[in-house]
Amino acid sequence: MSSSTAPRVRRAASSGIGEASGEVLRDIPLPPYVTGEDTQFAVRAVVVHAPRRWSGGVVCRNDASPHPCRLHRWGTRVLALRGLRAAEIAALIERGDPTAVVPPPDRPA
């Protein structure tokens, strides 16, 4: 037995699913309703995980996975639920500000 008190973590056995086969991980679940905090996380996700051209094609600027990555897809879906159109989401990405504030949705009277 080791004299170290630090816990040891064993690497999980590889199942082989999705690693070499190129399978895409499932999408991140959407929140039951979109709050202002969800919207800010979504803005950060789409800006930080924006597309970048690379020699092998278009990849995520943050983690070099094939674009659109899971977080970019999640952020886009959350912003669409918040009422933003595709052009408005593209403008946020182009602006490049992960702290940009999205105005609250218009509420009918």
C-alpha cells in the first residue's frame, strides 16, 4: 500500500464507441426555460467556440474539434429559443465579445 494520502484515480476503460468511428457526442440538453443567465452562457459559448478555418477544414476555435462543436450548437439553440434570429447570432459571433448583453425578449401586452 502506498504511503501517499492522495487518492488515486484510474483511467476508465475505453469502450471504443465514438473514438475512432467519428461518432458525434449527443447534444447538451436545453434548459426547461431560458433565463438571462442561460442567455449569457450561450453568448459566451457561441463566441468562444466560433468557427476557424484550418488546414483540415473548419474547426472550433477553442478546442479544435469539428465545427460546430457541442457548446456552439447548444449556445445557438438557446439563443434561438430566446428569440434571436440566425443573422443576430452571426452578428454576435462576428463581434467577438463573449460578454455582450442580449436584450430581453419583447413580451406582448
